[in-house]
Amino acid sequence: MIEVTSAEQYDVLVHSVPRVIAMFKAVWCGPCKDIAPDFEYLSTQHGTVTFLSIDVDANPDLAYANKIQAMPTFIVIRNARHVESFQGASGKELRRMVRELAAY
């Protein structure tokens, strides 16, 4: 899992790897804390997917550019294109998205 610290880093990553799932979170967000262990675990199980963790307070430009309105928000990016997203701390939905992305 990669902690994204700038818009430039984010752009390089989404344009250089074919499969990305990004988690937009906040330090103060309870549901983000709840789902973080699942996100971290999945990142160790799916080597073909690049997992990005983005703190919206530290990266407001990225949150704005990705139209983040609630945390956590997960965005699936394939070949630098946003293909799917969901809001909330649903481990079941997160696992489904990662499985589908890894199989692509």
C-alpha cells in the first residue's frame, strides 16, 4: 500500500500501473479506521493491484479533483481511467471490487 502525499505522485502512479484502487480517508474518520485493516490486508493478497491511501485533509486538491464527498471513498482506476467507486466501510463491497479489478 502506498501513502500518497501529493497530486503529482498520484498522477504518476495512476498513469504508470494498469490496476489501481484508491482509498480516500481522513484521520478523524471512524469508518475509515474500521475498514483500514481490510484494505491493508487486501493489498498484501493482490499483487497485480496497486493500493493507494490518500488523506483528504493532507491532499484537498486530490479530494476535490476526485469529487470526494464522504469518507471512506474507494475508486477503481484501470489504465488511468476511473471505472467504479463506492462510499462507506463495506468490507464485502471492497473485496468484490478488488477481486474484479485483480481479475481484469
